[in-house]
Amino acid sequence: MKILYAASEAQPFASSGGLADVAGSLPKALVKAGHECSVVMPYYKNTIKPEQQKDFKFLKNFNVPVGWRTQYCGVFTYESPEGVIYYFIDNEYYFKRDFGVYGYYDDAERFAFFSRAVLEMLWHIDYTPDIINSNDWQCALIPVYYRIYYKYNHNLRNVRNVFTIHNIAYQGQYGLNLLEEILSIPRHMANIVEYDRDVNFMKGAIETADKVTTVSPTYATEILDPWFAHGLDRILRSKQYKTCGFLNGIDTDMYNPSTDKDLAANFRVNSKAGKKTCKTALLGEAGLPDGDEPVIGMITRLVEHKGLDLVKSVFDRIIGLGYKAVILGSGDSVYENFFNEMKYRYPENVAFFCGFIPQLAKKIYAGSDMFLMPSKTEPCGLAQMISLRYGTVPIVRATGGLKDSIIDCGDSGGTGFTFLNYDAEDMFSAVHRAYDAYGDRKTWNALVSRAMKADFSWSVSAKLYIGLYEELMSWN
Ligand code: GLC
């Protein structure tokens, strides 16, 4: 099968979150399973490292319609050592920006251009995929444009579209005045993207894609409920027949405690001594005294839906139990200020690093004993799986992918501590249970081993995607 995976970010080139991890690792797994998989993404000239760019090869250039205009589009290509082919859509006006990959006044136009360019590219480079798997709102116009402009093109008529929702909170909602002039959608087809008197990119994809997937089975059910769906539950309920959820995997080569060069020492399930060395090194780097107390790690964007209000309301009591905490993240100032204050209040127990530093993240995964992730909503979540791999026991709220990946210790084969209600007391009691369990070294050691043995490689989920793609191809 020939699969084209379209994403607005992908490891190792540009990343602002979990989407980049998935776009970096699922295609590798598809290639490993014997399929041809390409990734197409914008060519962010100021974000992708120059040493990576020097290996890109220019392939073609052409013009792409944007409303009443056309815009330049170049295509560069690169083949990774694992055999994934990358296509980079080049237009400096849209993608050579200074401050990250999103958040500009013209994001709607930038990603409408990108989506149209992906489909134009197929004709220009003479490439006909069997499947296009588009991801999140930035690529949501791909199935929409396919339906409007490319479906009846002789070469492309058998292409099938899958659309994957990584987070329903970001939908690409804009005023209807963008419809013709920016998005090139004829007025008589406005119904495809119109939702609640706005243009909604994600709604357009849910409407037009052959299948809609999301990143965990639980989240696929949750988003039928208004509490989770940010308004899209109505359209999703009507498209339930084509919607499903597959749990993400992680890149087990990139996150491997037995080979990871960023760690003070390596370790594996049968020889865990290195984990203690990692803990001592982490405490040193964090400016905290070494000791045997449990270390709780958090690596997160500091935004409300990550459950930080719960953490705020019982943080003093968590430290009071005897925990040390190492937190890495940035985001809303109310949470940044809070963790800064905690660092000053508890200089011997709390370290806070504001920002995102990938090497430090791995040291926290490896050097902590527990990992706290009390999200209000979590489509999949990757950090809890990475923690397991590094022998760090997750404490999570049972929602979305957290529910699908972490079994509570009270059940057989448990790998972590879970709580159900979005309630600070419930979270505190899970943190308390973890503290008590840590005190019993033998049981704790067995728990860490179980955590490290949990398999979240792509081997299972890649098969589910392949099954879905095959089903779509059998329609031809
Ligand atoms: C988004 C979701 C996260 C998920 C990731 C990859 O960032 O918020 O839960 O793990 O996408 O699918």
C-alpha cells in the first residue's frame, strides 16, 4: 500500500507536541510492516535545523490556487534511513516565520494553502497514494479539497481519505467571510465546512473523510459527549459509523533507557541500578539534596486541560507527605507563577524548569519514581507511556488514552495509580497510595518491572491502521 501521511509537524524536523511524535513514529512502523509511507509537511525554514535542510533535495515547483490568487509552491524531498520519504512544502511567505510553527494572524490561509498544495503536488510529482491520512485541523481541508476539486480527477479517483483527530479542542474555526477569498470553497458548497455559523476546518474533514480516527478508543467515545467535544459532538454522533479510536504507540528506539545517551546511566528491566544513578543526577541538576524520598516528575504544557488546578490545590499536601517534585513545562502565567512560588517555598523539595528541553525531559522520565498526569481531558497522552518505559510509575486520571494505557495497581497486572473523578481529593488519594506503595520496596520493585515491560511500541496499533486502510482499499 502507498500511504501519504499529512501533518503540520513531524519529528525530527518540527515539533510543538504529541502530533509530531506520532507523525515521526507511525510512518516508520508502516514502512517496517512492508508498506510505502511518505510524510508531507510544511517546510519551516526557520525551525528545521540547517544541518537537516542540507540533505533535502529540490524536486519541483508550481503554483497553488489560494482564493482568487495563486501562490508559489516548491517541493523538497528527503528519505530517512528507515525508508520514510518526506515531502516538504516550500513557500517562504507562509512558512519562514520567526516564532514557532503556529499562532499567526493568517494561520487559516497558511494551512489552507498547505492542504491544497499537498493535493496539487500529487499531480506534479506523478505520485498516486492509495490512502491519504491527514491529521488535525491544519490538514483538515485535505479531504475537503479532495471532495471538491480532485475526486473526479482520473488519476486520483481511487484515493481514500482518513482523518485523525489528535485534539478536538483545536478545530480551525474562522469567520464565513474567508470561504471564497481565502479558502477557495464555492459558496454553494459552504455546507461542507459550515458549523454554528462559522467555517470549521475539522467539521469539514469529519464530513468528507472516508474514515475518522482518533488517538485512543476511550477518546473516540468521549468526543460524542458535549463535555469533551468543544461543540463537535453533534456532527460526530451523526458520523459514528465511520469513526474509531486507535491507541498511539511511542518510538521505542528514541525512548530506550538501555541505550539513551542523554542519561547519566543506562538501565533495563533486569538490571535497574542505573535508575538510581539517574535519580541522583537529576536531583543534582535540579539543585535538590540527594536522598531516598520519592521524586514525582511532571512534564507538561502548563494549560488548564492538563489538570493543573488539581495540582495547585493540593500541592502543599503532596510535599507534606515527603515527596520531592521536578516539573518541566511552560504555558499560562498563572501556572508558571505558581510553580515558581513553590520552588521558593520548598527549595529542598521542588525544582521548576520553565520551557521545554528534550534532554532534560528524558532525565526526568528516567530519574523520577512517579510521573503525575491528572489531565482533565487527554486524547492519548504519550508521557505516561514514556514514563513506563523508563520505570517511572504513572499517576493519572482515568480519561482518554490515560485510561486505555494505565492499569491501576489495585487490579491484576497494574502498572500505575489512577483516579476517576476530576477532583483534587481523589487525585491526592492516588498520590498518597503511590507514596505508601513506594515504602514497600519489594512490591515497588515488582511494580517498576511491570511498568518497564508494558509494550507501547507501534507494533499493535500500526496493524490497526493497516487494517483500516485495507478495508478502505477493498471499496475500490
Ligand atoms: C495531542 C493530544 C495528546 C496526544 C497527541 C498525539 O497532543 O493532546 O493526548 O497524545 O496529540 O496524538
